Amino acid sequence: GTLALGGEGIPNNGGGDIDAHFFRDNEKIYILWKTDDNAIGMPYTRLWINEVSLSFQDPEFLQLIGSPVMILDSTALWWIDSWIPGGSLIEGPQLIRRGAYYYLFFATGKFCTPSYAQGVARSTSIFGPYVKLGVPLLSTGTVGVGEDGDKLVGPGHASFVQDEAGTWFVIFHASEGDNCNRRPYVETMLWTDDDWPVVVAPIRTTPSSPTISPSTNGVCIDSTLRMRVNNIPRRCNWVKSKKEKRCKLRNVAQHCPYACDSVENSCARFACSDSTKKFIMNKSGLTKQCQFIGKDEDKVENRCKKKGVLKTCRSTCGHCNVQ
């Protein structure tokens, strides 16, 4: 069935209603949505919630219970942009419950541009008031690069799932480079001590399953190692298409000796020196430095086989060089 979400209960609703999301809270079901206020030139946008009656046995039975409640608007966040000059835009509401809080996630800004991001607010009541986190959960500046080494742009419009072990994941779309070729990505979502969600997005590398074994001095396998060029995260294989030009940039040959055919630079001196780098130790988000792996020689091999460890701790795991 269909619902007429607007009407007399929502003032200034000429833009219509989009981005519906259903949320079950114990025995009750709610629908959340955005009024498309920016479509009619309004400088701010609003998110709404309404309890619904829903029957899975009768697909035609779907109706609102009570009146819609506005639970968030797009004001008072410095990082939110809009298609309307001087305005602010939020959309794509998603709601989860964890502990004492309801967490209301929302996309912000102009899709397919660097301003597109993901925000969050929380409340102890499903109807609010919601307190907004003052920084984005996901943004172009925090998500790194994609599989081809190009900068991810405009992450947002996310969904959230929890696995059987209790770990939360965020699923969002972004473009690889300044285009609108959006793809889905998944990252682990952790929680701070004061119960705010946080996503620490790693810089992606090409998937691989190398054998863990010590090696002697040789050439550094640096195609998947990372650096920053003009403050943009890059992998060393980014060098290949314009090797002569890019290897002359500051510190590039130093960090990518193999890609730049400069093998006299010892990889141990540069990118593969990882003893103080940090990795996620377990599903609860505990972090450890790579040097922790080598404290017990009998456990090095098993620790290096854990998901994501080898990407961060290549040298400690004996995989910096090849013979």
C-alpha cells in the first residue's frame, strides 16, 4: 500500500516526502522520512517520524497512527551544505537503538560532491529531542581511497546493521574520484566511552592473502603501501601511470622505492617501519600497536592471520620484503 505522509499535519510541505525508513521498537513500528524542503527553495530541511500499523499478512494494510512529529532539522551544524545558497540539507534518516539511546543517522549536503557526508544525533526518547554530534560521522576528508587508489568523494546515505557477535557496520555509498559513479562500501562502526558512534575508515588496499614468512633484505613490495600527496591518501601503485613525474614529488620515491625503481632506499627505513602503527585487536574495538604482535614469538603467526592485521603490520609480520 501507500501512505500520504504529508497533508495538514506538516506545514510548508510543497516539496513532498522522500527517503522513507521503517524502524521497529519492541512491538511498535515507525516510519521516518524527509520532507523535500530544498526542492521548493527552503533554506533548511526536516526529518519526521510517525507510528504506523503494518500487517505482513495483508500487504494492503498500512496506515498512520496519530500525527507526524518533526524530530530533526538541518540547522546549527557548521559542516552541512545545500543546493540552496546559504542553506543546509539533511536526508536519508536511519534509526537504531543501542543502550539508553536512540541514534538518528542522516545524510547531509549535496550528493555526488565533496560536501556530501553522514551525521548522527541521539535521544533517550524516540520522539526526541535529539542532540546532534558536532562533527560528521563520515566525510570526504575521513574515508580514504577506493580499490583503484582514487579518493572517495561524498560518503553518505548510510544504513546500519549488527552481526551476531554484536559488532555494528555502516554501509554507505561514495564515488571514487570527482564523478557520480557511486558504489557501496562497508566499514566497522565503533563506540566511544560516552556512547557516540565513530567510524575509523582504513585506507583500502588491494585484497590479498599472502603467506606469512620471514624474509631477507630485498625489494620492498610497496604497491599497496600508503602515503599522502597534497594531503590526499595514495597507494604506491598510483605512481605507475605517470611514474617519471610522480616519483619526483616530495617524499614519493622515499615511500615507494619499488614503484619508483629506487630500490636502494631501504623499505625498513620508511613505509614498512610499523612498530608503532595501530590495528584493531578484537571486535570490541580494542587497539594495539604492531609491536605487540612480536612480544610472544609463538603467537606471531596466528596474530598476523587476524583480519586486517597484515595490512597494517607488514614489517612486524615479516612481510615487508621479498627474496
